[in-house]
Amino acid sequence: MSLTIGLTYDLRSAYLAEGFTEEATAEFDRDDTVAAIESTLQSLGHRTERIGHGRQLAEALVAGRRWDLVFNIAEGMYGIGREAQVPALLDMYRIPYTFSDPLVMSLTLHKGMTKHVIRDAGVPTSEFLVAETASDARAVGFAAPYFVKPVAEGTGKGVTPDSIVRNRSDLEAVCLRLIETFRQPVIVEPYLPGREFTTGIVGTGPNARAIGTIEVHLLETAEAGVYSYVNKEECESRVLYRLVRPSDDPVVAAAESVALAAWRALGCRDAGRIDLRCNHDGHPQFIEVNPLAGIHPEHSDLPIICNHLGIAYRDLIGWIVDSAATRI
């Protein structure tokens, strides 16, 4: 089936040109990501039309432009619902789109709310506390060391080696610094010392499947102990991604089971990524979900998993479109 597919996205280069900082634009896409998606969709026989960010989408809709499907990778700039803005507009005009709906996008950007749902669904995850103010951290009911990060950021924003808090007496100061810097609450969790995995998921509901898992290994050049913003930005020189298989490693099998259960419990669609880390006992714990995962063919985790498995980028994009097309 040949479709007319619009592309929505936030280009990092455009926001940098407007004066935004590197960190403020960390979640946005590179120009070559959009080019790769567009050329791949065309190779699959679809017609493409670049739309742009949410405001440009709104202008296009008001002007009467329509598409069979929108391939949406727009992250949005402002608010806790920023990743839901484009899906909400498209729902208003009854235009199908790739990836998750506004409810899922808003929920999963808030790490604390996500963990409430995950915990209630019986999916393994660590204890946590959301601190609106630094003094809220006094109510933490679990022991140090702690891990602290902004409650609604991605791409490792706000995550540094200082996110690991070894002593309870230092917890309030770290929370205060992050709350003031990012102007949002923080989530406090036990620091998980074990192996770290990223599992790629393709599909929706009962048709969702774990396609593969990579283990994150920090090199000597990396900031120690944490998959930080800097380590992610400079992953080529700081991080080794090693493919691990559930058939060879029962811990990996357990991680993929946790990831798939979390994906289905949250109602995520089409494709994305689940991050997990093992506790002291070596059991994988849900950390967070990315239902709008990066999709650069070489530098994003989901395509990296596919590359390790010999899955062509064209196949990945095709799976995403096929999953979304069931909603047309």
C-alpha cells in the first residue's frame, strides 16, 4: 500500500540557530535523521512531505493540508505534555500517525507517574520518591546511595556523576540544584549498581515483541558509574554497546520480559526503547521508557540494536509504518 506520509520533527540545527543551547536541544533531531527517514520511506514506495515542528503542523492543518499518515518524531519544546502536542493535533483532525498517543506521551515523560503505573502493573522497578521541593527528599524511605535526576527530561539531561548521592546528608542539596536548574521536580531512586540494558521493542499490544538488547559498557574515557548526558552525547568515544542475547544469558531474558511487560502495561505503540538496570541481586529493574526513541540510522540506540542484529534500517522503518498503518 503506497501512502502519502507527512514528516513532523524538531530540528536541532534550527533551534541552535535561534539561540537555544546544546543541552536545551539535546532531544531534537539532526538534519540527516530526517533525510534518512524520508529517503527510506520513499524507497518503500511512499510519497513524503516534510511538515516540521508542531507550530508548522498547526499552520498546515489550518491551511487544509492532509496526509494518509504522519511519521512523527517531534519532541516539542515546552511543558510536560510537549511530546503529546503533535499527536493531539493529529487526533483532532483524525489523521493517523506513528508511535504513541497523547496519553502515553504525557505519562511517560514524567518518570514518577510512569513508575506508579509500572509498579501497579506488577512490573519490577525500584523504589522512588518525586521531590517537588528539596525538603521533600527528607521523606525518602530507602537507604543511600541514591540516584537523582529531573523528572521530565530525556537524553540524559541533568544526569551527571553528581546524580549519584552517597550520603543522605547531601541529598537535599543535590535535589535543590537540579530543581532550580531544570525548573521541575526530581525523582529520587536507589542507585542500582548492576548491569545496564536497553531493549528495543517493535509493535503494539499483543503484537509487540522485543527485537533485541544491548548492554551499556562505560569506557575508561566515560564519566564513571552513570550513563550521563555527556556520555550519551559523546557515546562514540565513551561507551561500548554490546549485543546480548536472551538465549545465552538468563539475565538478558529476564530484562526482555520486563521490557515487554512494561511496554504493554503503558500502552506504547509501534516501536521504542525500554531502559533497565540490575539491582544488588542482579535482577533487572525498569528504569524508564522512550516511546519516541531516537531513530538516526547509526547513532540512536534502537537502530544500533538493529545494526547489531543485521536488521536493515529499511526493515525497521517498514515495521513502524506497518504497525501504524493498522490505524488508518
